[in-house]
Amino acid sequence: MNELLRRLFFLPEQGSTFAVKVDHLHYVLLLTTFAVAVGIGAVGIFFLVRYHRRTASDPTPRVVAAPWMEALFIGVPLSLFLLWFVLGFKQFVWVMSPPQDSLDVYVTGKQWMWKFTYPGGPSAIDRLVVPAGRPVRLLLTSRDVIHSFYVPDFRMKRDAIPGRYTDLWFEAPRPGRHLVLCAEYCGLDHSQMRGEVVVLPPADFEAWQDAQRRNLPVAALPGARTPESMAVRGERVAAAQGCLQCHTVTGAPHIGPTWLGLYGRKEPLEGGGVVLADEAYLTESMMDPLAKVVAGYAPVMPGYHGRLSAEDSGALVEFIKSLRPPRPGVTAAEEPVYVPTGR
Amino acid sequence: MSPPAAESYLSDGRTVWSWLTTHDHKRIGVMFLGLTLFFFFLGGLFALALRIELLTPGRTVMGHLAYNRMFTLHGVTMVWLFMIPAIPSAFGNFLVPLMIGARDVAFPRLNLASVYLYVLGASVALWGMFEGGADTGWTFYTPYSTTTGTAVLPVLVGVFIIGFSTILTGLNFIATVHTLRAPGLTWMKVPLFVWAIYGTSIIQVLATPVLGMVLLLVALERVVGAGIFDPARGGDPILFQHLFWFYSHPAVYIMVLPSMGVISEAVSAFSRKNAFSYRMIVYSTLGIAFVGFFTWGHHMFASGQSTFGSGAFGAMSMLVAIFTAIKIFSWLGTLYRGSIAIESPLIYTLGFMFFLFFGGMIGVAYATTSLNLHWHDTYSVVAHFHFIMVGATVMAFLAALHYWFPKMSGRCFPKKLANGAAVLIIFGFIATFVPQFLLGNLGMPRRYADYPPHFQSLHVASTAGASLLAFGFLVIAAYLAWSLRYGAAAGDNPWGSEGFEWRSASPPPTHNFTTPPEYPTGPHEYAREEVPHAA
């Protein structure tokens, strides 16, 4: 019955626990609507035939609704509507309240791609990998204009808004793949801003996440390798090489200078003088860190000469270059603290 | 093709200048009718272009930028240049004074000014659209609208100017209905169309200034970087949505309330019956005008608005739906034991009732909040508001156009052809918009120039329906244009209607009434006491 009605109404696959619940309410509402619409249509056509005008001056009686009829016309739809509202709002409250034990994933919308970042692990573009049978909470924000994260199979969407966070949770009961669309108009390639949710069996998900963290390609698993830009690669390298243990990407000084907005900045040096943090200086500082130490920091950084491939050091430079406050006037604190503002 | 015999408002000065400087509410109504019909034609062309592009996934005839500009053009033209002025400014201007036994509206010169403001605003907006082509959609959501490189500014300014035209028209009607009703025409005898225009006018006067403010703020943001809505400057983009929908939700009732008034008149005239429940219709009109102001948050269930807030807005939206349901039952009751004439206005009326009910019930489904999370910003919403805007308002506009065509022009149109066209329009409408409901269920987001291939079959069906609809409109345009010149003289009251506007000649003389009309009963009282009802 569920399957029949779902296909009849052109609803997509039920990919989340919420989808099953909400579809049932959907069937009840649409079938009631059809029934009443057919009823109204039938009464209208019956009146049309029964009271069809025969002569131009047919006499008609004066009929006025009795008060009990008016009360009926108000009362019946009102109680029906309120019943539906109560049923629907109960589901709404349930789906707006993420469970305590959910897996958090940060989602950043950007013209015109989705970026998914796991607090302890990797990040990926346009592909969200989650375990089946476990609630997942998405924390959404945007780097530019408003987007809306929409998975039709989950019957769920939420706007991603620059400068603030919204959240959404779902639980996908079965492994599978689900289309992600952007539902809030965001400019030229709005219709191309697509992604996918890959739901893996829990064991496969653990394996995938471990592999991602250890930076090993696991060809057998979907989502193991996304085509990546240098900046994304640099972000991965930075995590793998431990750069981020001393350098933050949020603007906060730590053991070393922050990378946020570093590229192009004029840095005062220990012992006098100023250096422009360009590609050359950044690379020099990786390979021979003690040559030019920024004023106020201890000379503690190990040299990476011979430990970083050219591709990796270039990727790191690109990553640092990409770390800038997204627009003039935005302070670093408004940016997600835990999401490297990559790409 | 002899001109109408008696002196009428049409023969009182035949130069273009006499039209451009007229203070006559009837001529102003006719001018608005011509202008809104022109913009309806333009908006329809834009819609066809969209439908053609959507025939295939990927590029069919235009690229993404052109598509984005096209749907903005379609939305801005249809909402502000056609829907909002169509019934109030055209038919309202022509009929309200006739229906209440007045010589003109309260402020005739202000009335003329509203025509010129409308033309000015429309010109500025369209100039901007064709010069730089805004690509924000008619909703101008920030921060996209404050950062996009396209010509948003002239469109904002144009709509701002049109807003003043709307406010002046509304103000004029409120003053007219309060002060110029003929002696004896008490409030509870006022025709239901006048009540509908009165309710609409209240919304226009209260809501439109908010639109003006928000458009001005977006303009400030673009020009001097005011930082009100753009988060990059410390602003709040959600504030824009609250302000915009505080206007734009009531604006839906600006578009649909007058159409309900038309239907109340047409149902009575073509079934020769008094309204089944006059007072329910009056109170629900005022109820919609009032409660309509407290439902705007139902456009923002997915925006991260508080759960409690969404619930409150959902519950209020259910109340607005009740008022509409009451009206549908009253119209149906009016048909009961009537003498129903199958004429084009009645066919449109039946279509109106069905589409309003269906579209309205989908609105009720959205108001349950949980169902909205799937449908929000998809083709389901597109279909829903087209059911209300086209299925209800355009049907009512066509009903009004046919019902009052003899009143305005003094001529008849070919009735059989009109009935056929009405049926064509109704089927074309169903074929266009039912597939869009299903597209929404399937998960097709709105404002997509391109789409994944599994949506295609329903898009093809919708485009096929749209061409049927377009053909229907062309047929109507052809026979009405022909009838303007060659139609048979209609006589004063060709429908045998007891509506008050038919008490003056058709077309009416410049001064409307030669003797002051009297109002012993309310409108549409057809029952003759000496004729007992048969069984």
C-alpha cells in the first residue's frame, strides 16, 4: 500500500526514517483532498444538471444558510485542519530536535558546491558519507549567499545561511546513494549545485573514515577519493604533517602564526626587518624555518626539507593562500572555527 | 457595427488627449485593463520561453544567465504589473462607483495619478530588466540581491514606484466606500465585489509601505553598503525575508481577494440566486485581510526559524484557509436550487472553485509544517501558487472580463466560442500545472535552468499544457478584439443580472446615473414572492 501510493504520487525513494513518517501524513492529506474535491465537483455538476436554466425567467427561491449550517461549514474544516496541524507539528518538532548521540558533520555551501567536514577527520566536496542506522546531524553554513541543502529521498531541506549556523538531522536506515540538490536560488549555476549522500553499512563507514584519516586510498569504497584541488590537498597534507598543531586557520595565534590571511601580509621579523609572506617566503619557512622567524614567536619549528614533496609543499602554499577572510569586513570569529575555509 | 446609440462615457470626447487627462473612473479602469492585459501578454511570453527551455535537461534554447533573468522577468511582470493591479485597478475602478451608486471615486485626480505612477514604475522596471537584466527572482533574497552584478537597482526603484500607485488606489477605494455610498445603501447591502475590493484596499494601504521600505533598504545596501542585510557587513539576511514576506504574504490576498469578489458576483448572476451566506462571505473577507498579516513565517520553515515560531505561523495559516473554505461552501450553496446558465463566466467560476480548493488544500498541507520540509522551494510550491494565481485569479479575471465586457463596451461576444475557449483554458491549466505538483513531489527544486534527466517526462507534459493554455488565450484575445468592433449591441443588461452595476446603461453615461438609484434590498435578490418555487 505504501509503495503503491508512493509511486502514484511520484514520491522518490524513502531514504530516511522521517521520510516514512511524513509520507503517511502526505497520503492521508492528499487522499482527503481528492475525496473532498471529487465531492465538491460532483455536487457542482449535479446542481448544474438538476438546476439547469430552462427559460430566461425561471423563478428561484430565496435560500439563506441557517446558522447551524454556517457553524457546520466552519466547524468541520476547522477541526480537520487542526487535527492535521497537530499530527504534522508533532513530526516537525521530532525532526527539528536532533538526538544526543548523533554524528556531527559540518556542511558549508559555496557557489556552487557543498563541502562536508568531519570534526575529527577528512573533508570532501559534494559527497557526504554517513553510516546507516545512526542519526547524523548536519551543521550548515554558507560562505557567500543563502543555499538550501535538500535531499528529496530524505524529504528534508534546510537553508545554509552565511554568518550563522542551522542544523538538520536524519537517520538513513539502509545503505544507498541519495541525490543532494540546492533548493534556494543562489545564482548562475544554482541548478548545477548537486552532490550525493552515500550511506554505508556501519562497519564500512568506520573503515572508510579510518582510511581517510590515515590518508590511504581505499579504491574499493565509494567516496574514497574525490578529485581535489591543490588547496584541498594542502589541507589534507597540513593535517597529516601536523602543521595544524601549531598553526591555526582561524586567526588565533598559537605556537606559530595563524595561516588565516597570512598570504600577502607583511610580517615583522625577529631581530628587525619585515618580510612579505609570498609563495617564496612560505616555502622557505617550510624548508628552513629558522631563517626568518616572525617577531614574537619562538624558533621551534622543525624543517621539512626532504620530508615534503614538491606537490605537497605547493599544495600547502595554495591552502594558505586560500585562507583569507571571505570578504572585507568579516572578522575571523564569524567564520566556522573548526572548518578550514578551504578552496 | 453601429456605435452604441446612447451617449456614453466612450463617446464623451474621442481624442487620445481626452483619455490621457480624464478623471472618469470608468476610463481609468479601461486604461488599467488595457495596460494590465499588455503586461499579462508579456509575462505569458516569458513563461513560454521558460517552458521551452525546460523541455530538455541541459541547454535547450538559452543559457543559465538568460534563464535566471527570464524567470525574474516573468515573476516581476506577472506579480506587480499584472496580478496586483489587474482586478482592483481595472474592474474595481470601473465597477465600485457603479455598484454603490456614486458618480465617481472619492479622489478622481489621485486616481489618474495612479495610472501615471504605474506606467512610470513599469517603464523603469522593464528598462532595467532589458538593459541589465536582474537575475534575483521576484523575491530579491539577500545577500544574493545585494551582491549580484546585474541591474537590480532599476527594478527595485520601478517596483517601489508601482507600490505608490497601489497605495493610492487602495486609499481611494476605502474613502469611496466609506463616503460615497448612495443613500439607503447600508453596509450590509453593499455588493460582495465591493466588500472584496474594500478588504483588498486595507491590505494594500497597510502592507505596501513595508515593501517600499524593504526595497529601499536593499537599494541602500547596494549603493552605499548600508550593512542591514549583508552578513559580510554585519547585517542579517533573514531580516530581509521577514520584512519581504510581511508584505508578500498579504500581497497574495491582494491578488486573490478581488477574484473572490468577482466569483461572488458571477455565481449569483448566473444562477439567479442571492448569496447563500452573505454575512459569511463578508466576515471571511475581512478575516482574510486581518489574519493574512500573521502568517508570513510559513515561507520560512526551512530557514532555521525557531520551531515554536514555525508552529505558530502554521496554525495561523490554517485559520486563513478556513475563511477560504467557508467561501467555497457559500458559492456552492448559492448554486443550490438556482437557475444555472452555462455561460463562459460560469464555466470560469466552476474552474475557479475547483482550482482554489485544490491549491488551497495544498497550502493547508504546507501549514502542517512537517510536510513543508520536502515541498518548500520545489515545483510543488510553484504549482501551488500558480493554482491560486492562475487557477483562481486568472480564471476570475477571465470571468470578470466576459461578465462585464458588455457593461464596458456595450457589445456582445460570440458566446459559443467563449464557452469553448473557457473549457480549453481549464484543460490547458490542468495539463500545465498538475505535472508541476508531481515534479515537486519528485523533488525538483524551483528556479532550475537545468535538471537531472529523471524529471524530464513531467516537464514535457507541463510544456505541452502551457502551449494549449497559450492557444486558448490567443483565441480569447482574437474574439474579444473582434467583438469590440463588430459585436452585436448588448443592450443594458444582457445577462438579466440583478447586480447593482447593471442599473445604469451599458456602456454607462459619464455621470453613471440619471436618477438616484434606490436600494430597498441587497444585491442579487431574484426571488419573486408572487412566483412560488416549483417543488
